[in-house]
Amino acid sequence: MQFTIARDLDTLQSAMRGIAGQGKRIAFVPTMGALHEGHLTLIREAGKLAEAVVVSIFVNPTQFGPNEDFGKYPRMLETDIKAAQGAGASVIYAPTTEDMYGSNFSTRISVGPMSTILCGAFRPGHFDGVATVVAKLLLRVLPHFALFGQKDYQQLCVINRLVRDMDIPIEIIGVETIRERDGLAMSSRNAYLTPEERATAPKLYAALQSAARAIESGAPIAATLQKEKDALAAAGFRVEYMELRESYTLAELHSFRKPARLLVAAWLGKTRLIDNIELSS
Ligand code: AMP
């Protein structure tokens, strides 16, 4: 298939019309670039679902808080384009901020209580920014499928809620978290870690696993989470939260029942790491 790099909406939509005209199914992978094996897995999975794979690369300013890392977020468009193409992308959409928002843009989509808990409590407005840009991207690309990583589990829940509430006729697919060999969830932000922090970082996933095993075996939830948070603090993390939630609504769980998800966010130096795990048994 012809490979297209679109930097603006007109180019994207003319490529999409061509693909739709050929009767091809379309799978879409939105990203902020600095692509790693997690992103590339999403792109390969997209290729199993559809004949045409669209990857967007856009560091969305509206999902970053004023003191967050928008300015220093890694940008490497040329490398990303090659990597995405290598994994099977046929269209790359890398819009400018002007193309995405133009002037006088003023709509903000807010997905409700799910957006203000967990990461939303520490990053006010973040999920509104995500929901708004994802809605725009979905409507611009109009794919059959859109793939998101479980790595950003709350984001996946927010987007599922968004497409259901707004009757957006696109199937959302959640793809499991891709990890480094030592368990650290892959993330573009891992590049911020010093070598020393990088050596400590896998303890976050280890803490999730240890808490999950304990809770699955009947240990009390609050005490178990506190113990793991204390251990992370002792290892040098500044934990924002570690919480057990119902897997789809993200409602609080005071006693263990499935489906349940354990989610964590913690700072290591100047890097904010998130991870999560599904509980079984
Ligand atoms: P980002 O570029 O960080 O906004 O991520 C773009 C997409 O890739 C999102 O759907 C993420 O959840 C997903 N993603 C990021 N890291 C991973 C990972 N380690 N495993 C699976 N998916 C991921």
C-alpha cells in the first residue's frame, strides 16, 4: 500500500478517502511519538485487524499541566516515522498544533468522575485534554478500530466511556502492557531516568505483583497497599497512589472481588511512572 505522511488534515483526509474507496478496513494507533516496543506492538496488532494502519504522532499540549514535561517530552519524528512504517503503518498523521486546534478552539470534553480520580486527581484536566484530542483524532481518521495500551489503564477506561457515551462507532481495543526484561513497563518517559533510577524503577512492577498476590490470597487490602507503598518510599519513590479498583468503572473496592485492577503512580526523581496489573483468582 502507498505510504503517506500527513502533516495536515487535508492530506490525511484525502489519504483516508483513498483507503475507504478501496474498501479497506482501518485500524488507528494514536501516540505522542518517541516510539518504543510498546507502541510498535500496538501497530503490529493493528495490522492484524485491518488492511490499513494509521498512526498519529502528536504531543498534545492540552493534556499537560503547566508544570509538566510538555517542553522536554522527547520528539524524534524522523526516527518514529521509520519505526512506525517498519511495524506496518501505512499512514502517519503528524499534525502541527495549529492544524489540530486552529484558532479559537474552545470545546473541552470531560468524561466525568472517572477523569478526576487516580491520575486525574494529581493531573487536573489531564483526561479532559486526552478525551478531547482523542475524540478529534477518531473523527478525523474515522477508523474501524482504535488501539490503546493497558499501560495507561485509566486512559483506556476514559476512552471506552467516551466512545460509548457519544455513540462513536469505533471499536476500542486494549493491548496488554509491554515490559522491559526486568518488568519495567515501557514508556517514552523512561528515557528521563538516570542509570541509578533506571535500576530502581522495576521495583514499581514488583510492588504491584507482590500486592496483587497478597490480596488474591486474602490479605487485607489497605494494610497490603500501605506495606507496598512504604517499601517503595524506602526504595526512593514518591508514591502518589496505589489503589485497588473495579476494572471497568474504576470504582473503589473495599473488599476483593473480580474484576479488579491494581494501579500505581510514583515519582522517581523527576520522572513520574505509572503501572497497573489485573488481579486474578
Ligand atoms: P503515548 O505515546 O505514551 O501517548 O502512548 C501511545 C499509546 O501507546 C497509548 O495507547 C499507550 O497506552 C500505548 N503504550 C505506551 N506504552 C505502552 C506499553 N509499554 N505497552 C503497551 N502499550 C503502551
